[in-house]
Amino acid sequence: MSNWYYIPVSLYNGVGTPMLIKSSSSTFSSTPTSTTNTYITGQNATVTVDGVSYFEYRLTAAQVANDFYFAIADLDSDSDGVSDALDIDDDNDGVVDTTEMSCTPTTLTKTGIQITSDLTYSFANGASSLQGLIDGNEAAQVTTPTGTFANATWLKFQLPSAKVLTKIEIGHAASQLLFTSGSTYKLQGSNDNTTWFDIVASQTYTNSTPVLATNNSAKLDMANNVTPYIFYRVMGISGSSAGGSAQEVYFTELKCNDLDSDSDTVVNRMDLDSDGDLCFDAKETGVTASKFNATTGVITGSIGVNGLADDLETTADTGFINYIATYSKAINALIISCDCNVAPATGTPTEYAKVGVSVLDVHTTSNWPTDIPNAHLVLESKTKGLVITRMADPETNIANPVEGMIVWDTDNNCLKLYNGTAWICTVKSCNQ
């Protein structure tokens, strides 16, 4: 029986996001244990894992003598040069990842957050720095900021890893404010603490009913933010100190889970056709046709630092799209937004119509309808349309349906056909 050696490996990429882990050695005989998150077998094997993971590798005594190493690389699924940690469009289809996922606003843990400011603050009740705003102790207070408020950073938050924040709530001491009501500021994000992007160009400081705080609070709202940033700052436009105190700051992040609408094992944010209807997500979501490859469904424009094509944004690298998104069409296989162009048949017709219904006094051809090719029934009118039977719920209202029967279903707003077994809504497709 072989003696086994267990090698624990703790890995963290500094961002806390998916990584590629690569092993290089002789082939391992690796068996996961109850405490193992994942494991690698084989030479030059790779596996995608969470940003913080623990591994245990089991090797025989002979294998221990072999050289091996583990390499960490940020995952870049679409190979656009932007890691998935910061990429808001992981498959480059022009549809933002948060749109293709199920996202819920969630309270962010404050562990590891650092706070700085261009202003000077005073501290009370045990607080000794701005970190008192995230210590979980509402008794400790940060108070009376002083300095130049215009074009200055009132508060800057550095997160341990990039997150999509949608709200920063400043909880005040009872009946107090940190900044005067009516002060204005902008909310900005950055991933390098140098280049900043406007999330909200202008917002007014107000004190209202708390969400997470105990007393009234200021809600710095970023509900439309879709971009993960490491740094967030409150940049002053105009304002002044209210002479009051803040007790604690709370953060709301957008927490998202993957979806797989067509159950093809490819999650929507990585699937160029999320509903499997052979019509690309880019098309069905409303991306202008000239901006994506009609063959691949991938965006053709220059990709920005956030992984989204610049010409799809109102301002480059902000994540705010300049088109009206209709993503519901991209996850409903019954809705096909792609045009169908089938080449017409050529040659001499071999079949002609035998039956026609016309409301015209003079027909359009001399031997109408028998000189109309390739038709079972010919309808002729210049001002009138065909009206078929309209009803709700044909499944129950038609007791004895016949294969080929059609009605307009007023509940589902579709033309339904009975196929001999069930009533189905007809959808646009190509006759092949």
C-alpha cells in the first residue's frame, strides 16, 4: 500500500474572483477529501475556482520527488484583455453581465474596507479615525468635516475586491447631519485610484428614513451602476459641514447568480444565444446590427477597460448603455427577433391554385385563381384583411379540435395551431 503525502495549497488572487489554476508535473493521482474544494489531475491541467480557495493534493512517495508548481492567472473568458473580475460583458455580446444574471441588492460586509478623505474630521465617543464609520459601533462618531468642499473627496472607500455597489448609506447621529442638506456631490468609481468614472454626475445630500442605519441617514444612490469598482468616492461639487456627526456607513452591493435559460450548461453571461432560438442575444437585446458580427454574435467595436464596447456606452467605460435593452426577447425561445431570408424557388411552377376568394370586381390576372402558382387558396383584396376566429383558451373552448385548425388566442395574443396533439403558438422561423 502506498504512503500518501498531502500538500495543502491556499490561493488568493488579491481580487477574490475566479482564477485559472494550472499544475505542471508528472501526472498526479489526486483524490478529493471531505475538506477539499477542488483538485487537479494530470500534467498541465487547469481548473477554474473561486477567488479564495483551499486545495489538498494527494501524491505517492515517488511523485513527491517530481518538480511541480501552481500558477495563478485571472480568468478572461472572452480573451479581450479584461479579466472576468472587472469585465462587465464576459462574452462580448454587448449585453451587460448583470442583465444576463439574476441580481439582488445585498448588504456588503465591511471587512477590509479602507476610508480616506481630502477633508479633516473630528472624532468622538471612541472613534479615532474614519475607520470608525465601518467598525460596527454606532456609538463611535465622525464629526464636523472642515476644508474645501468643492472639487474635493469627501469620502473615499477602498474595497478588498471589485464590487458593484448600488448604495452607500451614511447613518447620522440622532437629529444631526454630517454635511448640510442641499450639498451636492458626484459618485465616482475607479479600479486604479487614478482614472475615475462618473457613476452619478450630480446628487443632493439629504437626510431621510434609514434603510440599514438606526437613525435618519443620507442615501448615496447608485441604482443603475453595473460596473465593479475597487475604489468609490464622494466627490464634492458644492457644500459645507452641517456640524453634526455620522455614526456608521453601510454599503449595498449587487449580488448576482448565473442563469442558464436554455439549459445547455452554458450560463447566459457566457452564452451568445441564451434561449437557443438560433438568434443571437445581441440582436434580440437591441444592439444595432452594424455593431456585432452577424455570423458570431460578437461585438466588433473597440473594447474598453471595463470589457464593454465603447460605442455601446453613453460615455466610454462607464457601463451605461446607449441602446434600449430588450433582453426578455433573448431568454424566450418563443420570441425570435432575427429576420428570416430564404432564397426563392427557381424554375417553372408545377402546381397552381384551384380555389380563390376575391372582393374585387376585376381580378388581377386573366384566369384567376388558376394561374396563381404554388397556392392552395388565394385571397384577393385591396382594402380588407382576413379575420380568423378569435377566442380565449381554445384548449377548453374547442371540444373537438382537428389537426390543422387555427384560431387567434386572445389570452396569449398569438395565432395558435392545433398540431393533432396540442395547441401551439406559431412563431416566425425559416422554412428549410
